[in-house]
Amino acid sequence: DQQVKQNSPSLSVQEGRISILNCDYTNSMFDYFLWYKKYPAEGPTFLISISSIKDKNEDGRFTVFLNKSAKHLSLHIVPSQPGDSAVYFCAASARYGGATNKLIFGTGTLLAVQP
Amino acid sequence: DVKVTQSSRYLVKRTGEKVFLECVQDMDHENMFWYRQDPGLGLRLIYFSYDVKMKEKGDIPEGYSVSREKKERFSLILESASTNQTSMYLCASSQGGVGELFFGEGSRLTVL
């Protein structure tokens, strides 16, 4: 059962326009959400996160929005640049045992920013 | 700068071979993880560890085992490799509590 879903496998956007990547989750116990970016043949790198007590977090060109009632979050990239072309993974934290956090990842969305 | 190092970037093994994937982190993190990435399936958790000599099964532990003898090192072991274990393997570490994962560059394993 996929607890974190990214229903769009790919997205193509023109340079300078807005990219919107979406993520849905099913587990209401998730309390922390992250976005990772991954280039081919490299490990994922952390991009931005949001706690469930907030509904928006912004870092430069990247903004994450959280809608808890809809169990939905989105990542906005404005303006999009060709270097943003990568696979983006949404992840949600599920606490386990003591202080460990186990991240559940979505299937990823391949973003292609066209020059 | 934080660093998670995976010993091999690319490996080719034969069915039935024993395979060791090594991961070392230099951040004194408590938690370490092994994921595999497959097209259309995202990142799936194999095993994780929140302390030395401790291990917990993730979502897809079958066919794998792990070892954590030292805090900085977390090894993934394929006792008898099979073709369906051909994948990109990613090691990660994190500090206790709510925190981001730091990933290594990945190990691309091909089992023939």
C-alpha cells in the first residue's frame, strides 16, 4: 500500500515559468514532510521541508504548501531553470520506536525544464 | 561538509554470489538506512538502524541482511544475489528525532 503518492511520473515546463509538483499521502500520523531532488547517478539531496504545524514554507525559488485536510502537499518552483531538471521525491516521516524517524518516499516525478 | 560514502559505485555480480555493500558516514549520526530505487517504485526502505548493533526491517527486507558493528558503518548483505535484486542501492544517515536524511551517491548493482 503506497502511503505517499506522486501521481505524475513526469512534468515538462518552460524555463522561467512555474513548476508545480504534487504529492498525496494517506497516513494522518505523518507530521513532517520533505522534498528531495535527484540527478541521474547521484544520491538524492534534501531540498525543503515542512512541519505539520505549518501550511507553507519558503526557501528562495522553492515553496512547499501543505493541506492537511486534503492530505496533500505541493512544491512550487518559481522561476524554473534548466538546472532544476531532475527527479523530485516527496517524503513523509513516520515515527518508529524511540527517536528514529523513518521516511516514506513517493515514486518520484521527473521534471524537465525546457530552455 | 557532511559525507556519506558508499564503497562501490558500480558492481556486476552473478546469481547466487554473496554481495557486500558498504556505507560510511562521518557525521556521527545515530540512524542509518538502506534504500533501493527502482523505476516507477521510488525509494523503498530495506533496513535501518538507530544504534550500533541494532537493526530494524524496512518495507522490503527479504533477501537482505545488514550489519552495524560501528556507529559510522552500515553494511548491506545479499546472501545469495538474484536478478530481481538488480537495482540502485542508496545508503543514508540522519540524526535522532525529526531530521533530513543525507544520502550517499548510490551503488548500481547488476546481477546476471
